[in-house]
Amino acid sequence: MSATPRADIYDLAVIGGGVNGCGIARDAAGRGAHVLLLEQGDLASGTSSASTKLIHGGLRYLEHYEFALVRESLAERERLWAIAPHIIHPMLFVLPWTRGLRPRWMLRLGLFLYDHIGGRRALPATQAIDLRRHPAGEALKAGFGPGYCYSDAWVDDARLVVLNARDAADRGADVRTRTAVVRLTRADGHWRIMTQSARGEEAVYARAVVNATGPAVLDLLDRADRPTDRHMRLVRGSHIVVPRLFDHGFAYFFQLSDGRIFFAIPYERDFTLIGTTDRDHNGGLDHVVASAEEIAYLCEGANRYFARSITPADVVWSYAGVRPLVDDGSARPEAATRGYRLELDGEDGAPALLSVFGGKITTYRHLAAEAVDLLKPYLPALQGDDWTAGAPLPGGDFSMTGLAALTADLGRDYPFLAPTAVDRIARAYGTQARVWLGEAHNASALGLDFGHGLTEAEAVHMMTREWAQTSQDMLWRRSKLGLRLDQGQVDRLERWLEERL
């Protein structure tokens, strides 16, 4: 096979449009590389949109002695909040002490470490509270007294992925969704990547490849004829969403008698998000769902604490994702490490293949910087060092504490929008909201209204700037309006999409 002309070769092809893949594409594009990002489905259509929506250190990892991981994660919390204050915001968590479970001294020690090993600056320190008097105690069953209130942060996980891809594209990356990778082969000093999409089969070329396919990392290595003896542990985490169980802004960190923990988090104004489970996953990856057993388990856990009982019939939405964890031999899935490993295959001058094993959403930016640093010897186009810690994601170019002011400004400039719509738009788009709101002076200027503040102007923006193609993309990843639109409104949106596409 003859050498391919330089114009046809990307410096780096990143395979996988989850948070790690999009983070790596953004970092590499910002350092001068010509980047191609390939995703077989929609951006964030797998594990990265099925998280508990937290930017956190992982308090429970301390008891598994994951001190380095917790320190790294805690250091990232405020960095990520600073670059994306529209989609990330601080959240206070209430941890009740439960008689017969972890002793109070253990909770105090863990929270002391949590406060001090990660460079916390802006987030409040832990406080001891009395749940008989604290607002968070009102929703709980009688009998809870001592507890603790500590800080972490919430994130719109799917939008975090999309905004990383958008910034990568703004810096020159070629982002292709719904493009599957069929096979990879090395030839003439580069990778030949066969892809399959609506355009048919096509070969693309890159000097290096990143395998950021999450749970499918080993499968892609097989397609590249690079088998490995590395073992992955696929762990399914499931969540449920129910009508709001409490009327305050605190979240809860609960312990269960089987040693596991779960969260109950205020969600999308009118709901409570509860999760997660930790179950070994042995099925396929195309359609991962929460099992009836897991849904019942989460309901039972919530009923252990909340005064208002719930059953599976109360669940308005459930979702599940498969976490690709490094198999460290842990007996229980919840004890398996949430750390990551980067493995580089590029001996004897061969084009590099970097595979990402494991990881968690909080550490994605640091993982991406480390991955790009490892590729620098193979890609002369990469210039400079880690830059993403101080560069806002699209729409995040305002103060860490400035979301309320930005929301108020949008409400003043677009008074025809309902306050709930203004709040959602500010939290999704930040300063980029004006890109599609434009000079609109009334609701009709934004085109069709599909319901609950979703207009034609926003839908066009999702399609042209955020790679959305289906109602699922728009209602469950670019937004969570799927919780609100009725079937007739969804049908209307889908008819509009058919006409546009």
C-alpha cells in the first residue's frame, strides 16, 4: 500500500465519544493536533450519561484505601466548577449517623480527610448537625439525630461531554457521531481506520489512536489485532428518579446494612434522583437497563430513611450504565477501584495506540491531560502542556458564583420566557444561551414551541452545534425534558426532526 498524502492523515483519532474521549480530543486539539473524534452512537450515549451526576472525591473510597484517587478527585472538583459554572454547582450532602453501621469516629475521620487532602478552597467545610433541628431532617423518619453536612458538586454529565466535544470542534477537531469503527490496521507509519456510517464504509487515517471506548475497550483492541491480557470488570450502576421527596436543596448520603451506600439528590426541580447500585454486568452493552431487582433495592433503601415511602410504581424514569473498572481482584463490585490506567502500545516506532482503562467522570480532565502528554513523543504537532484547567468550557466564561446573576440577566432580556425555562437554559448553556436566543423579542421569534420551554430555535442549535439527531438526543442528553414532555409533544418534535433531516 502506498503512502497516503499528508492532507488525508489526522494527527490523532480518538475513538469513543464519552467524557474521556471528548476530554482527550479537546486537550489535543487545543495543543495544535489535527484531531478526529469517532463515536458509534450519540455523544454521551453510554456510561457518561448514566452517572450519579456528581463531581466528587468519593468519600466511600477512603475506606478502600484509595487515598491517591480521592486526593486527585477532590483537587479536580473546584477546577471543574471554575471552567463550567453553568453545568456544575456546589451541593451540600447530609450524612446521617446510623446506629449499628459505621461508627461516628469513622465518619468524622473520613470527613476530616475529605476536607483536607484535596486542596478545598471555595467549598464549605464539614459541619456536625442535629437532624432533629436541621431542615434536612424533616423528610426523614423519626429517630435520626447526629449527622454531618459536607460539600461536593453536581454536574450535568451529558452536557459536560457535549461541551468538551464542542470546544474540541471549535479548536479544529472533526467530530463524527454515529460512525462505527470496524477495523484498525497499521500501515506506512499510521493507522488505517475503517468506519461505517450512513455515508457507507470509509477509511480514515491517523498517526496515533486513542481507544476511549469505555466498556468496549477490549473489543476495540481485538479489532486492531492488539489483544491484551488485561481484564476489565464491568459493573452496572442503576438509578431511579421519583417525584420529589423533600423540599430543600440538600442531598443525602445514606448507608445500608449490606455495607453499600447510595445518594438521594434533588433533581430537575420536581424530582429526586436515587442511586446507585453496584452489580457485576455480564450482558451486552447496546441496551443497558436497570433491572426490576435493582429498582426494588433502591426503593427499599430509600424507605429505610425517608418518611414518605416509595415503590417501583412511583419511578418515573430509571437508567443504568456500565462502569469499565480495572479488575483488581476485589471480592465485591463496590470495592473495585475507580482509578484508571493508560496503556500505550507504540514500540519500535510504530504508530501509537493508547487505551484508557477505567476512570470516573470527576477525573476526566486530568486523565485527558495525562493521555495527551503520553502521546507527545509520537505526535510532533502537540505543543505545550496541560492547559484545560484554566480554560472555560463553552458558556462557562463567567464567575464560579455568577450563575444567579447570569440567570437574572437572561430573565430580564428575554421576559417572555417562563422563569423555569430561563433557569434551565442558563444552567445548560451559560453565556452561550444568547447564541440561539439572539435578538428575539417575543416567543414567536423562537419558532415552534414543543412544550416546557423547548423551542425550534433551541432544537436547531442542538442539531447544528451539538450533534443531536433524534428526540432521545435532545430530551435525555442535551436536556432532561424527557421527564416533562408528554407523548403528543414528543411526537410533534419527532415529526419536525423528520422534516429537518
